[in-house]
Amino acid sequence: MAVAPDSTCARAFDPLLAKALAPVGCGRLIRATYADETTSGLTTVGMVFTKADPAAMRDLAERFAAQNLAERPDLMPRPYAARGTVAADFGDTQRASWSIRVLRDVPVVVYSVSGFADGRVVTDPQPASDAIRKGETSPAAQAGLGHDAQGIADRVERRLRKATTRPHPAAGRTSDARSGSRSHAGSGPGADAASATSAAAGRRVASPLPAGGPPSSGRPGSGPSPGPGSDSGSSSCPGSGSGPGAGRGAGGGGNKGRGADAVNEAPGTGRTSEDELR
């Protein structure tokens, strides 16, 4: 598991996604990248703690739903690549499946993005909601990457909601206050929410990501290359559990990247994405 340093959202998203999320602001970003037990699939999960009130969160959620923004490839979240780990080559062109949830009742946007650990370029990424459908034959669907992206995001969202709705330990304890008792600093919903990413997703994470890249699997794929967005400030920590992993050899490698056109033009509209997001 590679955990990114606590940060703002600067340079964390493609320009169009950053623009789409701008109305709610960004106060804090928490990200972590996980490998499945076979170390053949990677998933980055993140939480954007916004500066918005409930009305603004509802407005953004309704906009994402009405315009299907969460399913647009040009609004895919970026992965977090950590140097010295299997995720070092997990860059923008390796993104295979993703999920974005704008929560209405909590000022948080939860997202996830998955890809292959062997560094292969993916030319046809697919939103998790499509990749998990029965009969889908895309590389992301056959490898279970849609299930990875959606499953981790689901667990993080559930843990986040549970943490933010849990009564504070000190609530209603007026007698303790009179007797001089104090609650511990750092306790309560805010502290629990900050740890929701690692706590929720840790159940399906493999052993610590080893340095030097993934073990040979005989799958076609591109060789090691510098990972966009790599950050030397990451930390490795153990995890255990199970998740979709077997049979990840589906899909070809060595394909060309999507290129800059994916950011500038909305698929199938003939209009620029910038125009749509105004």
C-alpha cells in the first residue's frame, strides 16, 4: 500500500476534472494506491474534502448525474504512483477503469481509478459502472478492474459515512464536563473520516508493494517507465485480504496512449469539453 502525503488538490487531477470540481473547492486530499493479492492490478482511491455547504454538494451531485460526468473518459481521476513500488508506473495512460461519487450529505468527493500493474497502456478505459456489467469484454472488464475500482470506492464511502455520523464520545456527557473530564484530542468523526481510506480499503490489499516492479506474469505489456505523478513522500504499509485478481491476463498491451485530444474534446459531441463544462 502506498499512501500519498496529505495535500491539496493542486496538480492532482486533469484540468477538466479540476474545473468540474471547482465549484465545491478543495480543502484537503487523501489518496492511497493498493495492489490486489496477485500484484497484477492496482487501484488508487482518494477523498476530496471540499469547502462546500450541503446545498453546493447537492448541486454538484445533480450536475454530475444529469450530464453523466462521472462516466466521461476525459474526466477520469489520476492515479497516485509511488516510487520504489509496483505502482511506480501507474500513470495516466495506464488508467483502465474508474468511479467518481459526489456525496450529497457529506462534503466529500470519493473517487477511484484502477489499472494493470505491468505498465501496459490502455486505449479503451471504461467506467466501473460499465465494466462490471455481465458480458462486457473490454480488458478492464475481463480483468476485474471495474470491480476493483467500484468495490474499494464503495467501502471507503460506507466507512466515511459511518465515521461522520457516529456520535462524538463526549456528546451528552455534561456530568463528565462538570467533574473535569476531557475527551481525547483527535477523536470524533473528523479524525475517523481521515482514516477511512486505509481502513476501508485495507481489507482487500495484498502485502506491501515490493520495490523493483511486479513479478513476471508472462502478460504482454510495456516495460518500466517513469510513473507520472510519482511522489517520493509515499510510505509503504502492510495490508491483507482478498479481491478480484485471478485471470488478469486479459487484454492486450503495447497500445498507443489516448493523447491530448481526450482532454480537449468530449466524446461523440463534436464540442470541446471546456464548452460543456461552462
